Amino acid sequence: MNTLRYAIIGTGMMGQEHLRNLALVNQTQTWKTEVVALIDPDETMRNEAADLAHSLGFNSAITYSQLSTVPMDNIDAFVIVSPNFTHHQVITELLPTGKAILAEKPVCTKLEHCQDLLQRLEGYPAAFWVAMEYRYMPPTARFIERLATGEIGQVRMLTIKEHRYPFLEKIGDWNRFSDNTGGTLVEKCCHHFDLMRLLTGSEPLRVFASGGMDVNHLDERYNGKTPDILDNALVIVDFENGVRASLELCMFADGAEPQEQLTAIGDKGKLDAYIPGPDRFWPEAGERHSRVVLSPRDQSAPVVDIVEVDPTLAAAGDHHGSTFYQHIQFGQAVLHNGAVEVSAQDGVIAVQMGAAAQESIRTGQAVDMKSFLMNASR
């Protein structure tokens, strides 16, 4: 098999980003992709996605309003990009097919659904991959690579900051309510918690968080209901290996530069990654570069490593080309029975950490992960 046939479930902004990046795979790889199905209940969105797919050369793409009407025999892999609260149902419906699945984060929004998926996925015969694009952004990938060299010694502290624009508008405004998203620290920050586990090489022991909805969405009403999603939070996570990690999220910092910063501090030095936001939100900003900076503890001059992002990849989405790199790895796993780099377990634990942080904000108390998950399973 040299061509992977895809079905895209959910055709909004992120679904269209996947389409553009699957087209880039065809321009750069020896193996090929074909999109044969676009599934979305919203007629406007699926027709818009169909126009895009055909313009990208995916002439076999057919639109469907429901997954149940899609013929499965000519599909090799599904990409799930539907709203968060649908993921458990969609995945459950797909599992009997035994096909490869790339599921956007969060893999689930409720703890009981996460546990159910892990049980259902035991022994699954095909690749099941959770889309954690932040791992594959070039500056983040360079940061991970540099951290692995040991040049800052044993990591003791880790900080992740994201200062950004508010949540974007979605069809039906589903992302304005925690019941649909899992809460901001699940919906948005599962990326960050996944990176924490990856960078520390350890599992979370306890979580303490403070946060609120202080600026965004305060005057919005949807069918008489007020949004309840956090727009800022501070989270501290203690890991089993002794590393302390923190997350600082602000979603009313539209003009922040950089948008994201990763900082790891070891006993020999400090490593930072500075990551600008998507170019489309900075039309007048001019040229901005991602960079990774090593600051040795001996007080010698910092070493700055500029990370160039291919402009073609950057233009295909909002994630510095990471969706493209992710599709390369996912495609290789499907074609050659290769390793899945972001497993269902990875996706579930990131959700569990976000849910623990939400619970800490609700109660004002630190949350012990083991006790929290045991209570949730009762």
C-alpha cells in the first residue's frame, strides 16, 4: 500500500488545516494521501471543506452528513476533528472497523469516557494516535531534542507559558461551555500537560491550580446561558521524579510576543523556547523567529538557536507546520506498522491532569492524582 485513503470527521477550521497538510504530504513524500470522505452535520462547513479538498487535488472527496452513511471499505484512516464532546461517541462507533484513527485532542472530555476508551482500545489492531500538535512544532521539537542532550543537567523545574488570544468562535458556540469542552484546562491545556509528561519523563503526583473567567465572554449569552470557561489560570504539578512544573495560561493577551514559552532549569543551566503566535493574527508584525536559548549556569553568554519554520508549512495552519510533521509520523505508523508516538494512554493522562486542575480550582485544594482518579472511577 502506497496511498492512504482518509476520512475527515469534522470540517471546521482544524479539519481544513488537516486537509491542507495532507495535500502537502503528497508534495513531499514518496507515499500519497487521498481524502475520500468529509463528514459533518453542518452543510455550510462540509461544502466549504469539499471546495477546499477539490482545490487541493482531492477529487475523490465526497461529503456526508452522518458517519453512519459512510462506506467503510475504501477508507484506511480516520481523522477525528469534531467537537470535543463528540469524541468518545465517534471513536466508539469507529472501533469495530479496525481502521487507523488520528483523534484530535482532547481524546475525551469526561473521566469515565476516558477509562472506557482505554478498555475498548486494549488490543486494537490498528494505529490509534492522539493529535498533540504542540509536540511537533519545530521550536518545541528542537527544545525536546536539546533537553535530551543533558546540556542543562538534571531537570528540576519546568515552566510553560501561553499568553494568547481568546477562544475562537465555533459552530453552535459549543466551545463556550465546560460541559462541551471538558473545561479550559482540559480543552486547551491538555497540550501543555502532555508536554509536561514528555519533558519530565515522569507521571504527575499532585496538582494545585487557581483560575477564573475574568475578562472574556462575560457579556455573552447563548440561549440565555452565560459561558463558564476559564480565561486564565496558574497550575503547579508535582511529578514522581521530583520535578516541579507550572503552567501559566492567559487568554486575554492578544498582543503577546512570544505567544508561548517553555523553560527548563537544571543543575547546569537553563533552556528556553520562545514561540510566536500564528502569523494570521499578526498581519503587521513583520518577520518573527522562533528560538531556543541555552543559558549556562557558569554565566557565559547565552547561546541562541534560531528555529526556521518553512513558510509553506506555516501558511497551512496555525501550528508552525506541526500538523504536517504529525501526519508524516502517523502515515509511517499506518503504512509500516510503526510505533504510535502519542498513545491513547498519553491522551487520557493529559485529560486527567486537566480535570484535576479544574477540580483544584473548584475546591481550592491540591488534588492527589491517585485519590482523584480512584474517586472518579467509583
